[in-house]
Amino acid sequence: MINLDRLNSQQKEAVITTEGPVLVVAGAGSGKTLVLTYRIAYLISLGIPPSSILALTFTNKAASEMKERIRNLVGKKADYIYMGTFHSIFARILRQEAHLIGYSRDYSIYDTDDQENVIKGILKDFNISENHLSPRFIQNVISKAKNKLLFKDNGFEKFFGSYNKKLLEIFEEYNRRLKNSNAMDFDDLLIKPIELFSNNPDLLEEYRDRFHYILVDEYQDTNTAQYHLLKMLVNKNKNICCVGDDAQSIYKWRGAEVRNILDFHKDFPDTKIIRLEQNYRSTKSILAVADSVIKNNVYQIEKTLWTSNEEGDRVKVTVCFDEKDEANFVAKKIFELTNTKKINPRDIAILYRTNAQSRNFEETLIKSSIPYVIVGGVEFYKRKEVKDVLAYLKLLVNPKDDESFLRVVNFPSRGIGDVSIETLRSFALQKEKPLFLSIPDLLNSDKVSERIKRNFGAFHSLITKYQSLIDSNDFYVIINSLIDEIGILQTFKEEGTEEAMQRYENVVQLLNSIQEFQIANPDKTLIDYLSEISLIADIDNWEDRKNAIVLMTLHSAKGLEFDVVFIVGCEEGLLPLKRDGDVEDIEEERRLFYVGCTRAKKHLFISYARNRNRFGNSYPQIQSRFIEEIDKTLVDFEATPLAEIYLKKNSNYRSITTDEYSQVDPFENYEYSQVTRQIKPGSIVEHDVFGKGRVIYLDGYGDHQKVIVEFKNGVRKHLMVKYAKLKVIK
């Protein structure tokens, strides 16, 4: 039997309550990973076969770390648990069962770049300008539709509004093209299993009988498709245990439904709810600040986090002059922490709302000779040269993959241009075949020039040659031979530039990863390798061993912890990103801020800029409403020297103290005319034509006063106040 002495009473209850539906509401830093690890180990110690346990996580990193911990408790039995991300587990099931829904097991998994290329092709064929409907917008629509299970006869048109008819045509053509290419996108890995089980009830019963116990991590981040899959797979015993925290639900933008966790007890009426409320991570000061903000959310499960940790340093809120001043402030503070308090750089994180905010911090850290790593740059497997090689490998195992074919057919250059491609496409359309499989038809035609035949023939021979070899157990050697014959590495060598050598190294690293995979998994194939890397997330590649400051978005920081956390750019329009979003949008942004705060173990710094440069101009900023919501008795407010000068110059300046801070406004003392004196940045105004909006910029005075107003849907208008007839709402 597993020793449970290290668990507190609530954790122990969550581990030993094995039967029936269980919802573990695990507050930030309360040891949810420990609970999941011990719960699975406990089930195995009771004699439950590991293969009957399905454990679903949200990152590969979390799955591998959890399995390793379970292995330390129960030994090799851990290897037989069905554990992984939703996408990896159901991709695995589809490899076995895809033939039942018209796919073969060697289907390709399209990433966002592949999807975008398919959409661009559809827009071109439909004579739709990308300026009218952007591929990114359509890609987002398709993903939302799939995550919400919206199809032609199931709410698609109602949900997507005015563009619905054209979008629906594009949506259906997109799905048709993927099916013809024997390809699935990331969302299909959840949609297709629903189709599989709905159309094959006997197969569904097999999987219900196989998985006696289902455990789900980060349940608050599940979307509609994941929710339906879980409901389908739960057997009559309803042995499902979901662990999550509604206060950390931050992925609505990619389909997550916080209502899944809020309504769990309604879906399973006999649910046992267990609350993990003791925080082991943060100081009392940090936890109190986070709690004072998140309690403003209306939709939440009631819980009260507490900690026996020390009181710790007070949280600091700093106002900066602009984004460069903010970056300088952070760099100086980091220098102080690493030199006087001897904190390791790897234990410090700078968290921001959008990736675009990283640039100023990167430049300042470089100038200050402070080492850093950034999570969220160009992912390794999305680099061009890596994708080029992978496209060759995908085509070897799935000759129906049109996107991979189009990527490599003329790389390296072999004289196959757009005219040649269109010639081949006409044969493909005529016979309703994928492009690569249409090459023999082109070669047998007497209507095609010898040059086109020769170029396509050489490419076809190359691919078919290696297709016949790739099933070999030693596929790494075969791939090496292919790379040599193509001459990719030689091309980079001959080019000789620094960029070319970086690309050379990236291809070498790819080959290394293939070799490492083959050594670690001697029984697996190239298809397994391609499936695994298709599902790697950016955070899975992050190595925390390098002793450097970590820069990442607040979303990427989920599940991590650092001794020191800087949350930067806390301004309306950045955090929260939507100033005038609905209640659900603002509550999600508040949860995101809460997640950022609760990453900090010992020190938390919150900062914002009074001015921010956009499109070559400096615009005044308004501090985030989340700063306003912090209990002012819990934090110390301060200003950088530049911000102090700015505040003195532009307001009836008062020293920034805890009691007076919220009243300080650099726009308070502007001299306005009788007509315009009420208008200032942040004012809510109403225009006769454009409706209600928020003033984001103010310049000049009297008859020459100008404003920029952001109206609904993000529309910005430059207006002369004298003629605009704006009505100040507040």
C-alpha cells in the first residue's frame, strides 16, 4: 500500500475517494500534481490494472513528469497507464481506428502553417481576396467551430453571423481537402474521435470497458469537444476524477469553457467535491494580493486559499514613464536581486500579456549583460528548414498529403514552377486524386512537355524509392540517406552565411531528434515519430536548467513557479486586453492576472507605463482596473524617477503613497476650455454617429484640441473636439 503520510487531510481524501465522480477544486500552489500522482499510484496499489486507467493532461511536459513520479512510487507498472494530453491520446486511438471513418493510420497532422496554406488555396480558387477575408481569421473561425462542435446543421450559421454563408462554404471545402489529403488538423484530433465513437457504438463500449478510471488534469481548460469525449467515455460506474481551478481558467480564446468545471456537479449529480485550499507556494503577502483581485469575479467556485508560509515582502506596484522606462526598471531590479539577494536568474520571470511586449525587455537585458531565455519565439519544429525536411518525411508515409507535396516538390529547386504545378493539378482534378498520386497520369500523357515530365518524373522516382525503404526499422539511416541525396545540408554549407549555418544546425538537430527517438523507441515507426512531434507544444521544449531570466506570456506561465515574478504592462488595453469586453471576457483577463500573481513564491512586482509608443506616436495609458482592485493596504506603490518627473509636470502632484495613489492622475490639471474641460484620457464619451467609446489620446487645448476615441469593435477615430459634439458619459 502507498504511504500517504506526506499528504494533508484534504489531499488524502482526494486520493482515497476512488469510486464515483469526484471534483477536486485545487487552488493555486495547493499540490494538485501531488494528488493526481498519488491517486493513480494508490489505484494501482489496490490492484487496479494500470492499463485501465486513463489520465489526461494538457501538456506533454506535465504527462511525462507525472508518469516519472508515479514510476518512483509503483515501478514499471506506471509504463502501462494510458497517460498523455487529450490530443496525443486520441491521436493514438485514431492511428488504430481511423479506417472506420475513412482515413488510413498514416494520416498527416497539419499545424497552423499547413492549415493557412490550405485556406489560401481555397480563397484563390473561390476568387476571394485575402484582404476581404484573411486566412488567419478563417483559421480562427474553423477552430472555433470545431471546438464548439458547430457544423452545417448544428448552429454554425447562427454563431458566425454576417459572413456565415461564405464561411460555411470555405469550412466545408477545407474539411473536404483535408480528408482528400488523408490529413487532420489539431482540432480534428478531438472531433474525429467523437465521430468515430458516434458511428461505432460497439467500439465505444470497448473503450468504456477498457477505461475503468478516468482522471483529468486542468479540467477548467477543457473545451466543448473534450467535454463531450469525456461524457462518452465514462462508463456506468462513473469513476471520473477531474482536478482543476476555475480561478485559473484562461483559455477561452482557444475554446475552453469554464462552465465545464462550474457545472460538473450538475453533469454528475452524485459528485464529491473536495477543496484543496492550502497554498504551499506563495507568501502570505502575495496570496492576499491575488485573492483581493480574484474575489471580484462573479462566476466562481467558493474557496478560501491560505498558507502557513511566512508573511514575506510586500508586493510592489510601480508606475513607469513609458515602456522603455519600465524595461529599465525591471533590469535594475533584477541586477539588485541577483547581486544583493543572490537570487539565481533562472528563478526570475518577466510575464506579459502579448509576445510583442518582449522586445524592450530583450533589448534592455542585452545592454545590461543579463542572460535571458524567451519562451514563445519561433518554435523549433516550425522553422522553415525543419518544416521542409518534415514535409519530405510526411510525404513518404502519406503520399496523399498535398500540402507536404507542394512544400517540397520544388525544394531544392528542380525546375517545377507554378505552371508545372497547375498542369499537374488539372490531372488531379480530372481524376479526383491527390497531387503526388497524379504524377503517373501526367507522365503517361502525350499533351505534356518532356521538360515537365522529366522534372516530375525525377521527383516521383526519388519519393517512391524512399517510400519502399522507410518501413525499415532503421528509418534514421534511410532519412539520412534521403537528406544527402537531396543535398540540403550541402546547400547550406555552400551558402556559408551565418543564417545558412544556423539552418544547417537546425537540420542536424532534427536528425539528432530522429535518432534519439529511434534509440528510445526501437519498436516504433516514422509515423509514430511524426505524430509525437506534431503534438509538441512550445512550453514542452522549455528547459529550465539554463541559468537565465525567463521571459514569457502569462498564458505560457500557467503551471510554473518562480521565486520572483514581474507582471509588466498592467494597463487598460493590455491587461485586460479588451477594455470594453463583456463580463466573461473581463473575468477571464482577471483570472489571467491572478495566474500571474500566483506564479510568485517570494517576490511579486507589478508595473505599468503612463505612456506607450504605438505606430510612431506616444499615447497616454490608463492603469489596469486590476491594480485598482488590489486592497491598497497590501502593497507598496512607487514611481520610477522618470515617472516622478512626468507626474510633477503634468498634474497637481502629490507624493505617491498607499492612501493617495489612486487619486494621482497626470491629466488632472490640464487647462480645458469651458466646452472641453470634462474630456480626458479614459473618459467615456458618446458620438452621434459612432456611438459610445473611450478617449485614448488627447492633444492641444481650446479650439485646437484633438482626441482619439476608440469605439466598439476597436474602431479608432481622430476627432476635433470643437466639431465632434462629444457627450461625456463619465
